[in-house]
Amino acid sequence: MDKAASFARQEDGPEPDGAEQRVAPRFTLLIRAAKLVSAQGEFVCVIRDVSETGVSVRLFHALPGCHDFELHMPGGAVYQIVRVWNRDNEAGFAFAQTVDVEQLINESGDYPKRGLRLGLCFPVRVSTLTQTSEAVVENLSQQGARFECDALLAIDQTVRIEAPDLGGMLREVRAKVRWRRGQHYGVVFDDTFTLGDFARLAARLQAPALLEG
């Protein structure tokens, strides 16, 4: 039995008495945020459980219609996965290769802990008390963003960022500059995104159809 078939069988629930036991033990992961990367973009998910054969996740919108994905953990580990089933806003995947389940759960090894960050690229307008400039966001997290901008901004300077909201309209977000490298800046938001709002905003920016229905 291949991995995909094995994982699909596990999702069917307990078998009658006397039937063979599940192929691989399950390990429950509670509220472990990660990201799914596909040809349609990068999307937030929450890992629900994992075994040696596969993983199931919850999303905040419909699953992209791709077959092959990458599961990126917050610590930096990346796993190749294949879609097996999909219903409502939940989905199950089979690992393309054997994984170390304990390492996946604990995110051990050489990967440092860091927040979930999506490689989203979209234009924004950055304003200070004296100027307004066009900028391009290069990546986004719940707590902040990195963007490229021609304006000269100071470390710890407060800025206002005009960007799309969940409804596709423009909204203003206050932030503070934390670092600068040439024309690239890192900012932290005064008000952070909830995980759900962060996930839905990512979908709105990359594949709005996933939010329909």
C-alpha cells in the first residue's frame, strides 16, 4: 500500500474489531501554524495531526486546486506533500518522502524558531509626517513586513502604511521601522493580525476565489 492510500485509509476512521490496525501511529499537534506553498502562492494553515505517512491541516479558506504542495514549518523545515483528500476547509496530505515525525513535531535540529512569514509581493503607500512614497511589500507576517521604498526612513520612525484589507479596500496600518538595508526596510505593526485575518488576507492578495462560498 503506498503512502497516499495509507493516509487516506487512516482518515476513514476506526475499523471494525478484528481489522488491521492503522498503518502508522498518529501524533496530535494543537494550533501549530505553518504554511502551504503551491503554484498558486503561499497560504496559512494549522496542522491538526501528523503521522509517518501524512498530515492533516485546517485552512481559513478553500484549498488551492493544486496536487503537489510544500509544507513549510515556522522553524524553517520544508516537507514535500501530495494532496489526498479535501473537504470544507480541511485537507489531508501524504508525505512524498519518509519524515522524522518527532523532529517535525519538535522542530528540532538546526532550524531556529521564528514567526510565520509569507513571501507576498504587493504595492503599498508609506506615509510619514512629511512625505508619502510608493513601496512594494516583499514579505508579510502577523507582526510586521519587509518592503522596498525609495524614501529615507529612520530607525524607530513611525509610518502609516496604506494597504488592501480583507474586503479588498485600502486601509491604513501604523507601524514602526525596526531595520534598514539600503532601500529595504523592516517594520513592526502597532496592531498585529490574528492568524485568521492574516490567512484570509494572504488568500485575498493571491487567489481571491478561495474566499468565495
